[in-house]
Amino acid sequence: MGKGALAPCPRLIEDVTKMGDAILGLVAQEMGAKAPRWLAIRNVSDPRIKAEGTLKQQEQAAALIYRGFGRWSTVCSAITCWASIVAEP
């Protein structure tokens, strides 16, 4: 965990994800040394989808993943968040 945990966020709108962790990374990067410690844990039910095909096709691929694994991926993400907080000194 810590500052700059993710690669620098892109500034081109077509490369930016709609998920909040991308914005958090951008803001933390711009804050530099003043940025608080942070960690982004992505729920696999909200997968990164390759920018291939139409937006509708990308939405359909994400929906299939969510229908199949949404509940359990959320449980795993919650446990991972809890463990990350407990492990923080």
C-alpha cells in the first residue's frame, strides 16, 4: 500500500476508466508527497474490459462476468479490504 501504488493515470478520456480508483490515482499523483496513503482493490465483478468491439459488446462481457461471479467476487473483495486495513501498521 502507499503513494503511487498504481501506474500513472492517463489523461486521454478514451483511456480513463469510469471506476473511482482511476480518479483517486490521478489526484494522488498530482498531490505528490502530500497525497495520503491509499490502495485500490478492484472487485472482479467490475472487470477491466479491453477496448475492443463496441461499448455494448464490452458491457455484455462485463455483465456475463457479474452474473456468474458477482456475489462471490464481492465477498472476496470485502475480505481483501478488511485484511488490508488490519495489516496496516
